[in-house]
Amino acid sequence: MKHPLIESIEDRNPDQDFPEIYPGDDVRVHINVVEGGRSRVQVFHGRVMKNRGTGQSRTFTVRRIASHGIGVERTFLYKSPRIEKIEVTRHNKVRRAQLYHMRELSGKSARLKEERVVNRNKPKSKAAYKRVPKPEATTSSEG
């Protein structure tokens, strides 16, 4: 249960229609960058390393390999007004919530297997996986 004051502030900010992102997804984050009096859109393309938090304080970290093989990680607020849009370019199959082990990997060992059929809207409870009884086989007697 959150404090009513925090809930009222969170309700005031409109939700943006960003896609749901998960660790292992390759994303392109379009950020509005203000330099002096001008503003421009900069694209940060990389792999989601982790998600953290809920509500207004929800963040996600994206890692990309810059020039000369140097890794750059950047953490974004999910509901930041500076983010123009988020594009998910590829879903990858991972078995961890935080992909910190990817920092030490490079080259072919840093590859992830693509998940082609993605059903992110899986039921949360095991009750949704109830076994449906098979219909009884009817035998037709020909005579």
C-alpha cells in the first residue's frame, strides 16, 4: 500500500504507450537531448540488462558496445518525459533477471538465442493452467 500523496502524484503523470521490455531484449531508446538552446533526438541501441522498481521510479538499464569494444551502460527512467519512444527490435531467450554476467563476455560468447514466438502475457497463477479433460472417444458401431 502506497502513501496517498505518492499515489496522487503518480496518477497526475500520464502513461506513455511504451512496449513492455524484459532483460535480454534488444531495444532502441529514442531520447530527447537538449544542448544549449537546441534539442535533438538521440538513439541508444543496446540490450536490456535489468529492470528495477515499480511505478514512477521504475528503471531499466541498457548496455551497448561502443567504438573500440568499450561497453556503455545507461539507466533510464521508464516514465521519463525525455524518452520519445522505445522500440523492441529483438526478444532473446534468457534465464536470469539481471544479466551482469554479460559484462565479461565478448564476441561469440556474448550472443543470445532469439525467441521468435513471444507470449509475454502468460497467466500469473498456476490455477490458470488447469488440465482440461479430453472428450471421451465415441465408438460408432457399423452394422
